Amino acid sequence: MYKISRVNRQIRAREILVIDEEGTKIGVMSPYEGMKLAQEKQLDLVEVAPNARPPVCRIMDYGKYMYEQSKRAKSARKHQKVIKIKEVKFKPDTAEHDYQFKFRHAKKFLESGDKVKATVIFKGREIVHSHLGRQMLERLAKDLSEIGNVEQMAKMTTNRSMTMILAPKESE
């Protein structure tokens, strides 16, 4: 979100650098003198750079300033792209039809701009055949190579599963 600035009597510095509404430097003075100048023009004295030495204050309409700040923040949020991670789960003995079904879902997720986490879950003694899970994930990566890149190669996790993350390719 946007930062709320100090205005008029909230300014606590001994000396401030004052800038008028056109952007011209007036000079270094006390906050009281700056407020007097702002009141003469029926505007507010707003602290725009509190960390500067001396702090920079500007004579402006505070309501208008806050409105512009909120519009800028809203615009920044609107242009953000949120990337979600969708998961597709397999077992080492997943049948061909089931593989194709899950492959189509993964393809659809990548085309819509989401990342895909492909997971092979091993139950019981299936863990002995971890090479089958790795082969399945490598096959999935090869089948999706036209629209996605492997972001994280297949690796075993602590909870008897193997995961791989695929990201969509950037479109030219």
C-alpha cells in the first residue's frame, strides 16, 4: 500500500526544506514558517522525504495527493501477474489413459500461465521402484517441452514422493 505522510502540525523536524506547488525550492526554514506559507496559499505542508537531511516538505493539496497515491497503488496491483502452482499427482503404476488425462490437465495449466507441480506418490514397497516414478516425470517433461520448461528437476522428498516443477515458456 502507500505510505501516509506527515502533514502540517504533524511535522516534527527543527528545520525543513520547503518546495512550493510548482516544484521550486523556497529554502530551509522552520515548520511553522512553512505552514504559514502554505496557509497563505490555502494549501497543506506535506512531508514528502522524511529521511532526507533536512526533511523535504512540499506545499500542495493533501487530499489530491492522497487520491493520486491510492490511484498509483491500485494501478500497480492491477498490473501484477499472480502465478499459481497447480499440482498433478501420479503413482508409479499409473495406466496410459490416466497419464494422458493428467497430461492434458498439466498442458492446460501451463497454457493458462500457471506453474505445474508433478508429483509421484509411492505407497508401501513401491518406493523400491523409484526409477519408475523418475521415468514418468521425465516423460511428462519431454511431452510438455513445447509449452513448458523444467524449473526444478525430479527429486525425492521426505514424505515418500518425488516432485518436479514445470513453468510455462515465455511467449515471444
